[in-house]
Amino acid sequence: MRSRFAFLMVFVIASSLLVPALAPAAETAAPHKIDSGDTAWILVSAALVMLMTPGLAMFYGGMVRRKNVLGTIMHSFIAIALVSVQWILFGYSLAFGPDVRGWIGSLDWAGLAGVGLTPNADYAPTVPHMAFMAYQMMFAVITPALISGAFAERMKFSAYLVFAFIWTTVVYDPVCHWVWGMGGWLRNLGALDFAGGIVVHATSGFSALAAALYIGNRKNFLRESMPPHDLPLTVLGAGLLWFGWFGFNAGSALSSGELATMAFVTTHTAAVSATLTWVAVEWVHRGKPTMFGAATGAIAGLATITPAAGFVGPMSALFIGMAAGVLCYTALNAKTKFRYDDSLDAFGVHGVGGTIGTIMAGLFATVAVNPAGANGLFFGNAKQLAVQAGAVLLVAAYSFIVSLVLFKIIDATLGLRVSNDDETEGLDISQHGEAGYTH
């Protein structure tokens, strides 16, 4: 009798504990159900963004002299491996992990602990958390690779590895948390950055400027011609970047619906607008339109629309592309006037483009396109323009200063720059012991 009574009591107690525990789960599970269409779009977008880094390798590789083609390609290619490992070990946790006073994520998700196959409602409620992590990893990968365009043909490969790893940890990850992480202080201020105008382009662009100024010019810069050795390779790289950018921007909707469609259209609109504008300006300025200019103009338009892609409509994107074509062209030509050697125009395209696009989001953003965003100045909200300008300028300053400090430390320990003889011979042979061409 006692055993039956004990069994009954255990059953009643267990039931009373189990039913309340199950009831809330049934209520909250529905909003966070995995959507197969959204998941497929995020995984495809992650693959598209990953392809952008080899595309960048080709874009940059064709722009340097033939003796440096492999060394330049290696900067981008190795970033895929190096930054991915950093991201898996602790980078993702620093960028998106549980907030620590608005400045950084905790290490709770280090080694992807707690990053599973169920959705995280804070970031992407209809896709597996691990899919969101993988998508964001590809953003982290390409960002330090963009910086390499500023010091092409003259930086030690060992110094680049150390710089890229530390820079991702102390610049990219914190800024990513500020802007995109739950609890990030710039996010809480209302800063808009749909796909990386601040997080990717401002950080890399102003770090690239720091690199060009600190490392110094290539030998005989402005005294001898240094034309691209393989423009078709550069154009192929530009095409791959353009293709991948649809995953970069439209994928940032984190779903496969209306917002992704709008971001897809605004991305292409700004790119074609910038291309035509760049070619026209160059034609008037130099007397001839060039293929190199058209390719660079397209990338400038893509970089500039990135922060605004999911907050503006197509006509606004057309104007943003036109502004990119004029202002980025002007910035590229200014480097000869100021006599600094941003070898592959990383600052002129990404730093300037990301800054312009972020500020223009403060002009053209509208909740009619994205209710989760905000209205800009032209839609009655002047405060948004101030928030955008303040956010991008602060991040630019932070990236520039921290990068200068890193270059100084690495220079004092490993040394940043190859010797004069190695630079003359080319980085392919001196740094890697191989040549891109056998004849």
C-alpha cells in the first residue's frame, strides 16, 4: 500500500512540474520555428559572401605588378582560414555573444558553445543559430583582406598574419558588437548599418589609410609607372565581388522575403549608377573611359550602398550610386596630390564609400521600406543623420588609431616592411618562393 502511495505521490509531483514546464515551451516554440526557405537563403548567402574573398583576391591580384600577384592573392586567401578559426574559437562570441556593458560580447559562446541548430531569437528567429554564425563569419573574413590593398607589394607576410588576427579581435569584433550585437551601444543609439558600411567598410577603409601612411610608399612611387599587370583578372574579380554582394546585402535581411528583394534591387541599382557615373566623370577628366575605371566604379557603388541597402528605395539607391561615382573617384585621385600610396585604393573605395553610404542612410532611410529601421532627414527625422554621421566618424577614428598602434607594435617586434632587395625582387619569390607566371 505504501509503495503504491509513494508511486502515486511521485507521479503527481512529476506531473505538476512537467506540465508547467511544457506549456510555455509550446507557446514560445512557434515564433522561433525554423523556416526552410529562410535557412536556404542564409546558407546560399553565406556561400556568396565567402566567394567574395577569392573575388577580392583576383580583383587586387590583377592590379599589382606581376612579381607580386601571388603575394597579393595570398593576403585574401589566407584570411579565409585565419579569420574563420579566430571566429570559431572566440571571435563570434566577442561580436555577438551576451553583452558586456554595450562594448563587447562575453566569451560564453567561445568554441561555439551554445551555438546550436535551434534559432536565436535575438538575431535570426527563423534560421539555425549556427547558420547565422556561419553567415557572419564570412563578413569577418573579408574585412581584414580589404585592408591589404593599402600595403600591397611591400609588407611582410608574417607581419600581415599577426596584424590580421589581432586586428580582427580588437577592431572588427568590438565594432561589430557595438553596431549589430544585442546591447551594443551604437545599436542602442539607433545607428543604421544594414550590411556593413560601418562594420566592414569604415573599419577596413580607415585602417587601410593608417597602413598606407605608416608603412610608407612603394619604392619609386610617382616616379615610375606601376600599372595593373592583368586587367582581365581584375575585371573577373570585380564580377565575382558584384555577384557575391547580393548575398552580402540581400542576405542581411536574414529572410527570403520582401526586404531581401528590396536590398537586392537597391544593391544592383547603386552599382550600375556608380559605374556609369564613374565612367562619365573619368571620360570628362581624362579624355577616355577605362575598363579599370568601370570596374572600380562598380565596387565603389556596392560599398556605398551597403549600409543603406535595406533602408532605402531604388531611386534613393540610384542617387547614392551617383554620389559614390563622383566622390570615390575624387578620393582616388587625391592620393597623388597628397602623395600617399594606398596601392589598390582600399581607403578611397571602402573608407570613403562606407562613410558616404552610412551618412546617406541618415538622409534617405524610410520605415516604408523597413519598419525595423528609421526615417532619415528627408523623411522628417533630422536626428538620424546626426546619429549616422557620429557613429561612422567615431568608428573611423577608432579603427585608424588602433591600427596605427598595432602597426607600431608589430614594426618594433617583427618588422612590417620587406627589405629593399625583397621589394625589388617581388613578394612572390621573396616571401613565398614561387612565381605566378613561368614565362
